[in-house]
Amino acid sequence: MTAPTTGPPPASDPPTLLVLDADPLPRLGRLTGRARVEHADEATLAERLPHADVLLVWDFTSHAVRHAWPGEGPRPRWVHTASAGVDHLMCPELTASDTVVTNARGVFDQPIAEYVAALVLAMAKDLPRTLELQRSREWRHREGQRVAGTRACVVGSGPIGRTIVRTLKALDITTALVGRTPRTGIHGPDDLDRLIARADWVIAAAPLTEQTYGMFDTRRFGVMQPSARFINVGRGQLVVEDALAEALTKRWIAGAALDVFEHEPLTADSPLWGLPGLIVSPHMSGDTIGWRDELGTQFVELYERWEAGRPLLNVVDKQRGYVPGR
Amino acid sequence: MTAPTTGPPPASDPPTLLVLDADPLPRLGRLTGRARVEHADEATLAERLPHADVLLVWDFTSHAVRHAWPGEGPRPRWVHTASAGVDHLMCPELTASDTVVTNARGVFDQPIAEYVAALVLAMAKDLPRTLELQRSREWRHREGQRVAGTRACVVGSGPIGRTIVRTLKALDITTALVGRTPRTGIHGPDDLDRLIARADWVIAAAPLTEQTYGMFDTRRFGVMQPSARFINVGRGQLVVEDALAEALTKRWIAGAALDVFEHEPLTADSPLWGLPGLIVSPHMSGDTIGWRDELGTQFVELYERWEAGRPLLNVVDKQRGYVPGR
């Protein structure tokens, strides 16, 4: 996706690039002399935001942008977030403004797809139980499940969902992809219940929007097969966690894996840690060695486009809350 | 692989089919009236073997055939083992005899390849540690490894090794396959050290023969990269277990997974259960739901060929100890 340039050259020269997060950023050295780099944390963001030309949301776990965004006053003309999701920064004022928002589309696709394949195969081969038996030094032969020929329903038709489909297909898993808008090779929301009702693997990889919030609820878990497993690598709020807990406890489904949660980090007292048949991981599916470097490189490349007045890439449709797909 | 028929029609009518193992066998009912089915256990095998036309080694964990095989006297003209490996039954007298040996070639290929993919992905994504942290309710973000672009060396060029290669390639892993005889797409033993020296994943899937016994020893683990992981889904005796223990303890390699062992089942006092970075599983890589059924079907199909005087399939080269490949 490309978009028109973001208007006249910046007011300051070099432009002020405000970075949310004080951590050292790989690759940003390439912009020396071409950007005045300033850092902000959650406490100083509101004060610094009006003076910035560009905001780089490097700490993508923060919700500070939403709270600090200036209403009508001076504001950055471009916001980039080093994440696939943008739900943590969007607010009505930002949506209404002419500020362009871009995301890290592309960086996480393959790592997340591999992570999903790792979970699917681990559950099929009963690997968590194998590790448990190893700890108690018990030799107990069991039968695994063959994944070839099983059926997956992937919810979310962006590049992450599509890469998951490609990876699962490579393992001879039959896949169906569900998106907001039906088109060639992609089912619309109307097909969702029918598809998850016969899926062995239901995989959530959708952006968090008004349409997807809480979509995996008691009714949806009730539709799934008792042998089905559910995996969420999208956003925690796609899932009603209590409903999943009930589905697992009552064996409506055979298992689940969550990499994202309604509240992150998950606190030690969360009942989710101990749910039967649930694998809990700390929002790491997209994060492979070298990922920060890739995020830095991607931002620098976008900055060079912006600097040259060329159209930006990965431009988020602020109404919809994601980069519209091909 | 096909072979000539196994000589004149059987002495008894219907032929005597001796099954090593008293467990009920799926699919054998189809032979009712066409075979006199008798069962033997380790104690009675030697006594019954001379009266059998066919021996079905259904309990493939047993080494009883090797000990009970009659020297020059009457003996089955065909032995089938419900396993890929034949090392547990071969003895000089059986090798020298005109008895045909067949195996379960084909049944285990895809399950084992999926199992290897499960282990590769689990190790790349640090899944064992994730499950450990889950038990202690600790949220600790880590970076996984991207498997795409990594390098695997698969040792063993039979159908199992070749299916592993195909599956890993589907995950965009660069693969090299090593067999006994170099041919198109398959490296010979001379390339082994060079290939394992640069592999991220070294996967043992070879039959147990004089050439492969103990091939993964101190020297070979010493050649591997510190970041390498080793997986054995072949036979336990391919690996010098003490050498692997040393390699893991001294961090010569980053991790390993063993599904097969020198002595099975592994006893509770084995130090292997607790080795750092080692995943222990109970010889289950090829065993997926329905596998006994498949093994039964495969044997019945072979029996029908034998009965009709047609060439058998999956005929083992008794000198080499495996079914020679295409």
C-alpha cells in the first residue's frame, strides 16, 4: 500500500524525530544529521509531541500515544509503530487528523507463521506431555496425531494470516482463511462459524478492531469440535478469556495456546497459567533473533522515503485499524 | 523394491502364520481361512518357528527372533517385521538363509518427518523453556529463532530421511541428505563431516548397520557448531550416548532430542532424562493414531501377494540391513 506524500517539508531542519522509548535503537545511526532524534517516555510524551515532526513508537507495548495525542494543536505529521497492530495508539483525534500512521507490516509474518506451526506440531505430537513425563523420568509411549490432512481455519487475512496459511499448507494441512471482506481465496465473516465447526485448528491472527473485539466467545468455542485446538497470535482482546477457560475446563475443545492476552504482562495470579490444556507464552511469536534490527532498518527506509517526499509504505487505514490488503 | 517369489507353495494348507506377540492384530481377520494364525511369545518362539510358513514380527521391540532362529532346520520362508528397522531380528543364520525379510517401509515416513519438524520448531522457538516458565508463572519475553534459512543435514537417505528433507524444505530450511552411496541429490559418507560442521540441525534417520553403529561419537559432536542441535529418530545405537552427554554438558552443541536409545525403555535412573538441553521421548516419532491399523493393512496386502505367488514388496537386503533405495 502506498499513500500520497505527507504534505510540505517539515518545519524544522533537520526534522525532529521523537522516539517513544529510551532504549538504544539499531540502525538509527544512519539518520545522523538528517533527523534531530529526541526521546520521550510515558511521562514526557505529551509535552514533546507538539514539537515533533515524526513520532516513532518503538515501545509498542505502551498506550501513551492515545493519552498524549494533542487535539487540534501542532502534532507530528507521521507516526510509525514498530508493531503490526496499531490498536494501542489509535484514538479518535489521531483518526480524525491528517497525520499518517504506518506500521511494521512484513517483519513479523514468517516468524509468527513458524511459531504457529511449532504450536500445531507440538500439540499434535503431545510434546508438552512428553516434557512432563521426562521431568518425572517416566517412559510412557503414546500415539501422536498426523497433521497432514487435518483442517485449519485461520482468522485474519493480512500478511500474517496469509503467511500462516502458506506455512500450514506446506505441512499438507487443509486451510481456510477468513477476512473482513470475502474475495478470491478468502472467506467473509459469514462463513466463520461453519469453518470453525469443522476445523482441527482455529488460529486467530486478526487485528483488533470493533468487529474483532471479543469474537472468540462462549458461543464460538461451543461451535468448535471437541478435538479442536485454538491458537491466538493476534491480540488478546480477540478472545473472551473466561469463555476460553470454560471451554478448556469443560473439554469443549481439546487444547489451546495463547501468545497474547487481554492484560500483558500476565500477572502471576492469573488463572490462565494453570488451565488444563493451555500453553501460555509471553507475546513472543513474532520476535526472532535480529527482529529489532529489522524493525530499525524498516523504519530508516520509510524515513528516507518520507524525507525525499516519496509516498510512504504500510500506511494504516485509520478507520479500519490496519493496512488494507491486496 | 520387488523380489522373486519365495519358492514353492507352502507345506501346510492353509499356511501357518506365526505372530510374535499375543496382542490382537487389526486387519488380520481378513485372512480367516487363508492362514492358520498362531501366536508365540519370547518363550515359545524357538519351539514354534520350525513349523511356521510365515513369521510376522508384530512385537518389534523384541530381539527374540535373533535368538530363536533355527540354524539349518525347517524355518519360515518369509519374515515380516512391523517396523522400519530390521536390526533387532537379523542374525548370521537368517542372513545366510533363503528366507525373505520384509519391513514396514512407508508407514512411518510422514509421521516421523512431522515429528522432526515439531522438534526443530520447538527448539527454535524455545518451547520447552516457555512451558517451564509457565509452570512457575513467570512472564519472561525471549527471542525465538527463525528456522527459514537455517541449514539441516539429514543422515539416512531412505524414505524416512527423504520425507524429512521434503518437510524441512517446506519450512524453507536448506537441507543436505547423506546416504551410504552418493547419487543425485544424496551425499556420500565422505561429505558427512563437512556438512554437519555447518548445519544448524543434524538429524539421524539412518538404519542401524555396521557402518552406522556409533557414528555420532565424540569426534562428530566436536565437529558440530556450538549453535547446532542434534535429533535422533533412527536407532539408539547410532549415537554414543556418553559422547552426546559430554557434548551437551560442555556446550559443544546447543541442544538435542532423542526418540530412540541404546537400551529401551530408558530406565528411571538413566542420566539422559536430566541432561541440560536434551528432549527425551519414548520411541514414538512414527506412531500416530491409526498406525497399528496401517501396519496390519500393509501386512495383509503383502500376504495376499505372497499367497498368489507374486513378488513381495519392501524386501530387505539382508547383507546391508535395509531395503535398498531408488
